[in-house]
Amino acid sequence: MKYSVIIIFMILSLNSSFSQVKEVVIGTYLGNEQRNYYGNEAPDKLDLIWKLYLGEGISPAYGNPLKTWKGAGWTGQPLYIREETGDYLILGAFDYNLKKIKAETGEVVWEYRFDDIIKGTGTFWENKKDTNPETKYLIIQGSRRGYWNDINDKYIPSLRAISYLTGKELWRLNSKRTKSYSRDVDGSALIINDTAYLALENGLFTVFDPDPARIELRNERLQPKVHKEIKYYTDYDAKFHKNDVVSESSSSIIKDIIYTASGSGHVYGYDIKSGKNVWDFYTGTDMDGSPAVTYDNCIMVSVEKQYMPGQGGVLKLDPSKSPENAVVWYFPTENKKWYHWEGGIIGSVAVNDAYVGKEDVHIAAFIDVAGHLYIVQHDEIDQTKTAIGPDAKTKYSTPKLLFDEKIEGTISTPIIIKDKIIAATDKGIFLYKIDLENNKLTLLDHIPDIEIDATPIAVDGKIYVACRDGYLYCFGEK
């Protein structure tokens, strides 16, 4: 009896030494399981509250064997977690480190080092079956493969689980060699109940158990248990795209179907009950953005200008219909070369559906590489126009265009918080106020001269965004 009391006391002492998580405000890329939430409140001004130097790292770049990357980039959105002791950000950076940061001051609490730069956004998961705080709260995070690793190496652990409270590594998952030219991980895991779903850049949609208590020995290394792997490309896709069948997007869910946009040119729908793909919409071109779910159970998919003769743009798809009848509308964007992109949209589409009622005006915002911020009413068709799809043949309806604001090209995703729109670009960050009753878009503030690829968040009147100058910025109204 005496020893039992001592053991119980030791467990209670261990648990009480950790701060408890109170609320997950932003727990994955674009906020939630439907990729349509960006924070609770945006400011009216962009005063600098604090900035933190994130560091730099070496990794390959387009056309260059190696280059120095500073700060953080695409998708690079911070997570935001409230604890009893304060609020914290989780962010992966180009210095190879995943960081836990105090939201109030920018002070780094801990760092965990990966093998290469971190481009994607992590996912926070609470394992409700676990009583140990160190393993109860996890961050599941991907990175590049490690530039010194050969693409054909047997083991490249580009996905890992880190303890949210301590920064301790809990497991590593091997990104297998496939016909894809990449073994990185940019997407954010979608976790439903106790199962994780994530399409890796090797083109394998992977269903796995994230619980560290159930890891198993595989390839002489402890890894999470993998339930299923499904190839999200065909042999034809690999040949047509010259092995560019990379899956970079984060999946979203409607009812029991998980939707994933793939660089192979497919939007797949995976039924979690049957464990099979039940839907396959084909564009043939690259799609890097994450599907945002709308209030009317449709998905917004961004389309890059690549591999197909038509223009890039945005598709609104109704996945309750067969793929050949699923297009609600298509909004094409300008074909204009920007860096190595030929046109279209690399980031995701933002919608205001999480902030308004069904009877309100529902808008979508997106920025193309040509530098246009488009705002459309996504549930209203323009009866005077039609649009030609990515195949340069098929005619579709097109939505009502509300605003076309010329700013600057970007691969970032704009965010909408109530009546505010925040757009991060190669020429800084723009803060807008939108008045839908009077059809008015007002620029409230603009911070120029910082290049941004990452996606911001806005919480409690502050904006957090990582930049390519090496810094994480906190903006708000002083």
C-alpha cells in the first residue's frame, strides 16, 4: 500500500510539472479539418509588436544545387495553442528546427532539429487515451528529405512526431521511394479520432496510427503503425509529369470522405469507412493548394498552369456528384510567368464560411502568381460569362467577381477573419477591410519590403507571419 501511494504521488508530481493545454486555436494548416479557419480576430493596423530571427539553412533550390534559405516559407503557418501559463506558437523554420515560441514575446521555449529545412505546417494532436503529458500532446511535422541523403536511400524519415510540451522526439516515419521525384513532406496530417491521414510527397496517401505507444519495429527502426498506403498517381501520370507526381496539399474532410489534391492532376476522395477511394476528379495539371470546404459541402481547389494548355485558376467542386458533373464553376487566372511558374495559383483558397451565417454573403479570396487578389462570391454564378477550363476546351460557369486588386505575386494563401483580409506577398503584407454591403474594399495598412511565402494567422488582434528575410513577425495595433 505504501509503495502504491509513492507511485501515485510520483505520477501526480510528473503531471503537475507540465502546463496544461486549455485550447487549440490553430491546430493544423488552415486551422481545422476543413481548412477554412484562420484565427479569431485581426487588427486594424500593422504596427510591429515583436520579431524573432528564425535562422537559416542550406537546401536545394530550383536551378541551384544548394542555396541558403532564411526564415520560413510555404506553407509555414504557425500553430497557436493556449496553455495555463500562456499562449504559444509552433513553427517549423528553414534552420531545420521546429520551434515552440511564446506568442506574447517571441521567446523560443524549445527547438527540435530535423535533417533539412521545414516548409510545411505541423498538426497538433491530443491523445486522449494517454495520461502522460509528454506523450499526450504531439506535433506531427514534415520536412525536406535531407539534401545529403540520396533519393534512393532505403530510409528517409521526413515525417516525425515531437512532444508539444518538451520538444522530445517520439517517432519517425520513412517516406518510401516511389516514382515521385520527392521524398519530402509538406502537407499537414488530418487526424480523425485516433487515425492520421496524409499524402506524402512520394505520392503515397498514408493512413497510420500516430500513437507513440503503438509504434513498431520496421526496417530495423521504430515507426508508427501504417494501416494503408494508396498510390495517388498512375503510371501514365508519372510519365506525363516526368515523375512530378508530388502530393503537397493537406487533406480536408466532408462527412466521412477525405479529399486530397495531388500534383498528379487528381483530386481524390477517400472513404474512411470502406478504406477505399470513391471519387477521382481529374484536371491533369498540378495542384498544390489544400481543398477548402464550403458551407454547402463543396471544395475549393486551386490549379497551377502546368501540363495542360488552358489557364490555371480555381475550381469549386461538388463532390456529392460524379466527377464529370462536379464542377460548380471555374475561375481562370492570367497566364503570366513568375519565377519558374507559368501562371495559376500555388497557394490555397480562403473562404469566410466559418465566420458568417448561411444567409450572409459567402466569399472566397485567392492570389495568383501574376499578382491579383481576387475576391468572388462563391455561391453566386455570373450569368453573363462562361470560363474555359484547364484543358482549354471545356466550358464552365464562373462566379460573381467582387474585387480584382492588383498587388504582387505570391505562393502564400490569403486569410479572411470576419471583415478583414490579410494578403502576404513578395512585396509585403496587406491588410484590407471588406464592406460587402457597400461593395467596398479598403486598404487599412501595408508593410512593404518583406518577401513572404508563408501563410499568416490572426489571433486576439495580432498577426503572426514568417518571412524570407529570416524573421517571424508579430504585427498588431500598439
